[in-house]
Amino acid sequence: MLADVRSSHSFAVRMPSGITGQPVLIVGLMSGTSADGIDAAVTEIREGKVHLRAKLRGHAYLKYKPVLRRRILETCLQGTVSEVCELNFVLGRHLARAALRVIAQAGLEPREIHAISSHGQTVHHLPWGKPPATLQIGEPAVIAEETGILTVADFRVRDVAAGGQGAPLVSYADWSLFTDRKRPRVIQNLGGIGNLTFLPPSARIGEVLAFDTGPANMVIDAVVSELTSGKSQYDRNGMLAARGKVSDSLLSKMMAHPFLGRRPPKTTGREEFGSAFVEPVINEVTRMGLNTEDAVATVTAFTAETIADACRRFVFPRLRGSVSTEVQFILGGGGAKNHTLARMIRERVGRGEWLSHGDFGIPESAKEAMAFAILGYETLRGKNSNVPSATGARHGAILGKIILP
Ligand SMILES: Nc1ncnc2c1ncn2[C@@H]1O[C@H](COP(=O)(O)OP(=O)(O)O)[C@@H](O)[C@H]1O
Ligand SMILES: [Mg+2]
């Protein structure tokens, strides 16, 4: 019976492209490098005059159980082929469950959803590999099978194939959602990795600057977990860091990492800022006799300083000349809830007007899932959605692979 229903949905009927002007509903799914869980966002999208318009209709978060989180992190680091193979299907099921949950929470039925658009889980990102390569898993065939909904997934690989870094991809959605006619804006995401999008006033897509600033929560999470013997996985609301004193000598050692000196386009991941980076930091903490609060304050200041440094070198020089209004900063991602981190970023950046995604009606943690809904929408419309000026790709490209329901 189910099979009959599915085969009656022809590709053309399910494609949103035939209904220009009508809003479509797309579920965006995101599981970031923190491997904390899946954010799912039912997003209503319609065409606008210059940019498309997107409204959040529902947001759900499916937290990974600690054993699954550990399995993901271990597989990212040194998974065997069979472990990667199995995890691809395990995560496909979790992604499908997250999609069905957010649809139900939004008071909708699966048949009202035009598409699911899934980022999946990055298990490896090698923008400097020979050849450059990236791998996201969370099998979209499983998502389409279990939900009966057309699924778009695996966005990064096409940009890499076109000579880009495959990241940051969210900058396209930032451009769609946040470009202002008068104000220059910086959108700073604080996920496992931090990424920055700079939008000059009335930016055309070719004027968007975006790159990874370095780790945002990745090092903080790892240090908190190590120093609390696994009791805490992250510094809730920045409370540990708030009580500590920053070690300037450890901070300047951390700032010497070669990634931070590189010019954009640049992206990074757990390969560079996972245990290979954290273990020597923990050794220094022990050698210097820093207590937990001081260590966490120092790695939090490190994230803030990487962002301030990136602004000074790559963003602020572009604010001279024609741009006269003060730049607005919009923080997002799970790290925006770390009050100490947000305060340190403001202090170290030292200028600007500070806003949150909440000021635009977007919960911090829903933003990236919404961004992938936007990317999936463009794919189904046959439109390019990478930002070559950000990823370094040779040309614009239609991203993603489509699984029919
Ligand atoms: N209340 C909070 N206080 C401090 N940090 C938080 C809080 N909530 C989430 N985080 C941080 O945000 C991370 C998840 O952020 P997220 O945007 O989902 O990143 P990713 O895209 O890498 O999954 C967590 O691992 C944690 O470090
Ligand atoms: Mg996450």
C-alpha cells in the first residue's frame, strides 16, 4: 500500500520548482562537528524580490546518547571501513527520526513537507588533502525510505569537486537571510568550529567573504570533558570560564597554530583541532599547574581571540572607504549560549553593534538546520548555492544529491 502511494508521487509533482510564488516547507537537518545531536528545522520558504524569504515553522533537537556521541567521535578519528559503513545507516535512521519529530511538533503531516534537506555528519574533512576531500554520512536513502519524503543531501562534495573547500556553506543562507541595504554585518557561528560570514551592505553574492575562524566549542568541550573526568561535556553558560583567569602565555602558544595565520579561503575541522591540538594543551595546563577554571577561561579566550584576530585582519580592512555605518555582529550556534565566550568575543573585537539570531526570530541552535533547508530549496530550484568567493570553488554549482521518495 505504502509503495503504491509513493510511486504515485512523480518527481515533477514533488518538485517545488513548479509552484513559484507558493511557500514550500522543507525540513533542514544538521549534525555539526560537536556531534552533540541533530537540529531539525521546518522552514517555510518563498521567493522574495532580491533574496528568498524563510520562516521557521518548528525546531526540534534530538540529542545523541553519550554512547552514540562517543561512537561518532571515535569513528571520525579512526573508524574502520565497516564502522563508517554501519554508522552511515545508524545516523540515517536518527536523521529520519529527527525529521519526523519536528514535523509532528510543528503540527504537520509528512505529506505536507516538500523535501528534507540533510547536511549529515562530517566524519572527515580534508580540504588540503591530495586530492582535497570531505565525507559526510547519515544515509539519505534511509531518510527518504523512513519518511517517504524526497531528500536532498551531501552538499559539500560538489563544491570540493569544483575546486572549493566544501565549506563554509552556510554563508549562502547568511547572505539570503541577513544582507542589509545599509549596514555591514558579520555573522559568526559558534559550533564545534567557528565560521564567519561578512556581508557588505547590499552585498552581491560575489562580495560575500566567509571562512572558518578556527575551533569555537571544540577545544572548550574537550578541555572541560578532560578536566572534569567526563562529568561535564561542555562549559554550561560559560560558568567555569567566568570564574577563571586567562593565562596569556598559554593563549599566545595556542595562537601560534598555522591555521590561524592562513588567509581565506580556509576551513578546518576535528583533524586539526581535535585531540592532536588538545593533548598538548592539556599537557601545558598540567605543567603550568593551572586549575580547571583558569584552563577553561584560557581556551575560551582562545576562541574569542581567533575571531577578533580574523576580524582585524580580514574584515575590518574592508570596512574602510564606502562603508560608513558601524558593523553589526550576529552571534549564533550553541556557543552563543556561552555567556563568557560571547563577552570575551565582544571585548576582544572591541567595536560593533551586537545582535543575536533571536533578534531575527531565529533560535541560535535552529539556524544551521534552517540554512540547509535553504540550500536544499535552491537545489530543487536548480540554482547554485555555493559561494565561490568563500569556498574558493572555480564556479558556482548546484549542490547536493536528490533521493526520490
Ligand atoms: N548552554 C550552553 N552553554 C555553553 N555552551 C553551550 C550551551 N549549549 C550548547 N553549547 C555548546 O554548543 C555546542 C553545540 O553547538 P552547535 O551549534 O550544535 O555545534 P555543531 O554545529 O558543531 O553541532 C555544544 O557542544 C556546546 O559546546
Ligand atoms: Mg550540533
